[in-house]
Amino acid sequence: MSVESMINQDDSSVTTEVVNPFRVGDEETIGEAPCALVIFGASGDLSHRKLIPAVFALRQGGYVDSHNPLIGFARSKKTDEQFRSEMSEAINKFSRFRSATVDAVDAFTSDLYYHVGDYSDPETFIALGKRLDELAEKHNTKGNCLFYLATPPTSFEPILKNLKISGLVDESGGAFRRVVVEKPIGSDRATAQTLNERLHDSFDEKQVFRIDHYLGKETVQNILAFRFGNGIFEPLWNRRYIDHVQITVAESIGVGSRAGYFDKAGITRDMLQSHILQLMTLIAMEPPIAIRGESIRDEKVKVLRAIKPFTRMEAIRNVVRAQYSSGVVDGEASPGYLEEEGVPEKSQTETFVALKLEVDNWRWSGVPFYIRTGKRLAKRVSQVNIVYRRPPLAFFEAFGCDAPEQNVLGIRIQPEEGISMSFVSKRPGPSFHIDPVRMDFKYSASFAKQTPEAYERLILDAILGEASLFAREDEVDLSWKLIDPIIESWSGDNPAPLYTYQSGNWGPEESSALLERSSREWLRL
């Protein structure tokens, strides 16, 4: 998200308005995005908690046409009225517009419809097509349609196949047909390639939107605005001034009810391959030539291509995996991973991973990126820390001062989204002593406007055909190319060890050793 200044100059004054370019054009798009939205898996948790409330928020904000129809597609038998009633409850419980009037909720749910069917039945999709034609005339959608696959990956293939058989992917009439695919995009490089082949059997790449809700977070988007819109930071965003980068995505909760999925995936597939590598590319990318379209995705792909791939031995040396044991989190006793309901007795699934990556290009050569993510850690926090090199200020020794602490630029994604900067200052008094101090910026304190949910932004972008924040096929392929050797190093002969860490800590001691080899340490969060 870079920053543009719109300057209007006359004979007497110059006024500058700073604009969020990822929002440039919002005024033009309000009420001008006619589209039918079909959600496959509409009876699921994702639809209730995130998708329907997000679409309602877009309607409340005036970002989409006030009468866009939404069709929930699922196997469970229910009527339109039953579906509307359920979604009203979901909005009242999960929407950031929970205080909306009854009339506003009723007006929204009156445009909701329910379609019962089996994903493997072509006749159901033919019937869906007829219903979309009817709704296109009733709601003036101009034939535009966005299909959202909020189902388990096992349902992707039959849905994609039947969308094509029924002619619902055809754009020859001038209307757009797009598909949004939820993660996971495969469980390794081979399965991801297979899924992408199935997608391309039905849709062109320009019609495919692989969603990563992490990129819809305002603070993540603000990284590009911060980098490229501030002349005091971008010149210092390179190997001459930056010592290393730390990325931490920590959760204090355990696997909860997701044990069945998580034990097959692990934290590496669940978080590192998608969210964290996406975040890293935004930190490391070069300035894009434009703020929309393919430009941002082009630069992100260049970063992934520049990351040094792991050999088996390098993965064993530079990656630490671990599993949480029992402990105390937020003052409450917490079970170990193997004690969680639904987890196999001898599971080797990692709940924590830390690693060192290197980006082998002109900007970042020699600057390590340290990444850690895990469950049952000390607290919930997602933060990027840019750690700058120490200045050559040996003269402080003459005053008996310790060497100044390194300057750290912290970008906090959650919770309490904001940016901080640490620097040193002289302590008041006649003696010469220096102490670290910090400046903080918090979104909640600086902007009165409520922060939109990530899904709001991403659904709107998909409707508008703006793909900047969605993963392209080559991004997915390159990320798995990096991750596969790591996962492979955990099996076969002489696998990398699986360490343990006590719940409520920051991971195993071996994670700290990654940084201690080069006289560095994880920063306190």
C-alpha cells in the first residue's frame, strides 16, 4: 500500500491530501459493483463468522451495490427463509455492525437465497445457473458472478468440474465469472500443482483469486505505505543499514477443535507457507511500478525466487521444530499437545517452527530474516521488527556508557495495530548516560474510523477484479518449493529432532540458539 499525494496548486496556495492508494477509486466504486455472490459451504463456520458479516459490512459502507444477491450453496436442506434467519443471527453475533438496525439487517437478508445440492451432481449446477439468470434480471447484476469456495479442499474438484460443465464459468457474454479459493492450496508442491491444474481446467488464471485473509489486515497493507511513502525510511531499507529482520506470529491458544486438521498440517503448512511468507515478501520486495494489478505480485514473486533454498542439511541446521508440553498460559493450566482431544498419541506434528532465511539479492545480501511462529506461546502477537546496525560510536566508552542499543522499527499487526521506533537519548542530569526510548503510533488512537475486517477488503477486491492481495499461481508454487525441503528433513534417515517447549513460553531453547550463533537474540514483545 504505497502513498500518493494529490496536489492542487493555484496562485495562492498548495494543498496536499494524502490518500491510501489501495482505496483510490472507492468513491467511484460505491454502488457500482453489481454482482451475484455464490458461497459454496454456506452452512459452515467460515460463512457464519466471517463471510456473511463481511458482505453485510460492505453493504453498510456502501461499497457494493445495495441489492447484490447472495446465494448460499450447501448440502443441508433448508429454505430461503431459514437461511435468512440464520444469517441474521450471524450478523448480530459476529459483524462489526452488530448495532445495525433491524431494518438494515432485514433489507440485507432479503437479498439472500439458499440453494440445496450435492457438489458432485451436475444437475444441481444447471439448476443454479437458471436461478442465477432469474436473479440477474431481478437484481440487475449484469450477469456478473463471484463463486466463493468456503469448503474443505476435498470438495474443490467436483465444484470446479461442475461449474465448467454447467457453463457457469463462461465470460464470452461480457459478464465476469471469478472464483475465490480458500487455503490450504495443497499440502505440498505436488498437490498444489494438481489443484492449480484443476482450477485452470475451469478458469483462466485472471479469474482465480486465492485468498489469504492475512493480507487483508490494514496493518499488513500499511507496510507498503510506510515503506514507500516516507522518505526517511525507504533509503535505509537495505543491507547497508539493517542488521537483521525478525518476524513473529505467536498464538497463546492451542489447537482447540481444529486438531483433526492441524495434526495433518502442522504450523509450517498452516502459517509459514501462506501468511508469513506473504508478509515477508511485502517487507523485502522492491518498489512496484504501479500500486495495482500485477505489479505488486511481480515484486513478491521476485523475493520468493531470491530466497536461498534449503538443502536437507541446511534445513536441519537452520530450522527448529517443536511441540508444546503442558504449562501455564494467561494464568491458567494448559495441557500439552499430545493431551489435546483428537491428537494422536504419538503425533510428531510441530506446533512451533523457527528458521533463518536469506534473500540473495542486491538489497538484502547478508541480512538474515529470522521467523518464528507457534501455538501456546507466551501471548498472542504478530510483529515484524526491523533491527538496524549499531553505529560506530566508540566514544561513549569514555563516559562509561554501554554501547547504545540497536534501533528497532516494530510493525505490530495484532493486537493493538501500530508502529513503534526505538532510539537512544541522554538521560536528564549532569552525568552523560544514555537510555533506550520508544515512540509509538497506534491506529486506534490516531484514526477514529473503525478498522474493517480483512475479509471485507478481500471480498470487495475480488468483486472489483483487483488481484494485488491474492496469491498468484507462481507465488504458491515458489512458496511450496521453499517449504517442501524443510518438511522432508523431518522424515527419512536421520530426521531433524522434534523439540518440546512448555506452554506459556516463547518456544524451545534451540530457537534462541539460531540467533545466538551470530550474537543476536529474539526481541522482547
